[in-house]
Amino acid sequence: MTSAVKKTISLPDDLARETEALARAEGKTLSAVVQDAFAERIERQLRELRGMQGYWSRKARDQGFLPRRTSSATCTSECRLRREHSRLG
């Protein structure tokens, strides 16, 4: 089991009620529902970043600004986000 870090967050009343209702409906803890939501949001953001990076990389290659093969050693925003996500839990 991974370690957990406790954080205090503030939610608008309606969002807190909806989140608690979802937790009850799914038979999960409030913490588990929030963790799932964070994980889904991070994955969605990473997919969006990959899409943007791919688009602009293709544009740059088409214009001759990048070689046809780029080094995978270059750390992108995606690498940094994944590293931070791994570090946090």
C-alpha cells in the first residue's frame, strides 16, 4: 500500500454535498472519490498535453525546425507532470 498525505481542501457547499452523495452511492469513502477525480483530471491533462505536443512537433518538423527523429531524452511538460504525480502518490 502506498503512503498517503493528508490535505485540507475547501469545496463549495453544493459540490461537497454532491461528492458525499456520490461516495455513498458508490460505496466509497469521500477520500476515494476525491482521489479518483484527481487521478482522472491528471490523466486527461496529460492526454491533452500529449496531443498539443504532438501537433506542434509535427508542425515544427514540417517547417524544418526539428529533425525528423527527436531525442526521447528531452523531458517535456508531460514528463514533469508524471514525475510530480508519482512523487505525490
